[in-house]
Amino acid sequence: MKTLRRLIYRDTVSAIGFVALAFLALFFFFDLLDEMGDVGRTVGDTTYTVWHALLAVSLGIPNHLYELLPIAVLIGSIFVMARFAQSSEFTIMRTSGLGPWLALRTMLLLGACFVVLTVAVGDYIAPAAERMALVAKAKYLGKASTTGSTGAWLKEKNNGNTLAVNVRAVRADGALQDIRVFQFDGQGRMVLQIHADSGQVQSTATAWDLTNARIARFRYTPDAQGAETAQVTREQAPSLEWPTSITSEMLVAAVHKPDRMPTLELFQFIQHLKANDQSAQKYEIEFWRKVFYPLSCLVMVVLALPFAYLHFRSGGIAGYVFGGVMAGISFFLLNNVFGYAGNLQNWSPMLTAAAPGLIYSILSLGAFAWLVIRR
């Protein structure tokens, strides 16, 4: 059995690696074409060269690998299983003692290895590489991370007061640009407004250091008719330490798309939103999608295993492989559809993220059982 497992693992891993490499080369070429538009630009004393573009594109490879691993697992596994069936190698394996459940267990073990690889790439390697790419672009192109024309908005509750914080841009080195803070009391009246040109989150994550801050304080006094009149006191501070529990990770979460965040940071951001009575439905769905996404590698190998029990005519393997690839693509399309539908219909985030995998797992196991019984 060790020899059979070694043969299956060697051929399958080689095929998956070849498919992943082909996809990565294609995406590398497209990304490099996009970067060529910035080559030759000069910011300060530095010029963005072809080597800088190659570095930025190379640092984007881990993120593409994370997105492509499940589909590469599917295509590589289907190709190997179909080739084994066409050459009758799998028939010989079955007569040598490779029963259906042993074959299923063998493929699930291989899929589990790719699950671990997907988690490592998605939660550690890809975020670190993306931060390095952002630092490089900030250094050579002066680019900052922004979200639309209004920037990132965050909400915080503090001693009965509500704070709305707006940051127009977050640079790759962590510097904040164009910061506005609005503080409201329990009655919804604005009591404080701060506008700073720039800022930095302290290493202790308990305060922000604001630069060139303009402060407006509002004090309300009733007049003779009982109506309240606001008195505004203005002051300016070259530097200001503003206490807050909003961390740099929360700012990055508000600026970047949730699918680019590590799972732990996404979970922490969800807890912050819930603690401040903000809607976290979109982020919860994305969190559970990131939890279940690596498990799709298991779904892919189960989907590929029935191809080993088919009988192919000469030259007929291509059609079956194409059909399997289309089934895998439909899985990812269904995954996206469930994500959007769950956000609109307010479905349970965990069930929304898990439903496509459960559906395709049942279908794959059903096809596998039917072929084994039938054959």
C-alpha cells in the first residue's frame, strides 16, 4: 500500500504543482503589464524602475497562490485520476488491494496537506508579502491605501459617548492622513471635533499621536426660552495624544477588502464592530468563508476521485477533465453567489459560507458511491 500511495501522491502533487505554476505565470504576466504603466515615474529622488515592478508583482504571487490552490488541486487531481483510469493503472491498484474507502482516505489525506498549505499561505505568507508590496509602492510611488472618496469610518463607544472616526488614507508604513474625530454625548449632541493633518498609532495601541490638530469643543447652555445654544471653543495643538482603543489592525481592516485580511484580524475586527453596535454581517460571512475556504481542497479531491472509476475511450479523457473543471468552477461561482445572497438576505454567516462545500461534498460522495456500487 505504501508503494501505491507514494505513486498516487507523487503524480498528483506533480500535476497540481504544474497547474498552479501555469496559472501563476499567467497572472504574473498580467500583473506585470499593469505595473508597466508606473515604470519611469519619479517621486522625490527615486524612480520606479522595471526591477521595482518585478518586485511588486512577485510579492503578489502568494495571494494569487492562495486563491488558485483549490482549483489547481481539482484540475491536477482530475487529470491524474482520469489518466490512471485510461491506462488501467487504477484497475491494477484495485486488484492490488486499493479498496474504495482506502482510496478515499488516501485522497483525503492528500487534500488535508493542501488545506494546511492554503491556511499557511492565506493567513501568514500572503498578508506579509502584501504589506511588503505596499511599503515598496509607498516608498517608490508615494501611494497610500484609501477607501473611495470618504476614507475609512470607524465607530467607538467611550464612557457613554459615541465617537465617529474618519481617516482619509492609511499609508503602508502605518501613517494616517487627514484624520477627523467627532464625539457625541448620550443625547446625540456633538461635544468635540478634532481635525488633524496626520497621525500615528502608538505601539501600545492605546492612543494616537496626532499632528497639527485643530480642536473644537461644544458647550450647550439653555436660553430663556429653553432652547439650547452651542458655544464653541477652538484651539490648536502642534501635537496631541488622543486616547482610543482603535488599533492599526482595525484601520487596515476598514481600509482593505475583508478577503485580504488574516482570519484572526478579521475576527478581532468583527468583535469591535459588535461591541460598538455596528453591522458585521458582511465581515462575518467573509470570516466563515476564510475558515471554510481551505477545506474546499478536501471537496476538490473528493470531486476528482470518481474519475478514477470511469472507463475512457482513446482520446476521450479531455472531455471528462473539462467537465470536472467546469464543475469546480461552478463550485466557486456558487460560493460567491451564496456570499452575496447571504449578505442581502441576512442569512446565518456560518451556514452561508458552509453551504456550497456541503452541497458539493454530498454530490461528490454520492457520485463516488454510485460508481463504486455500479462498477
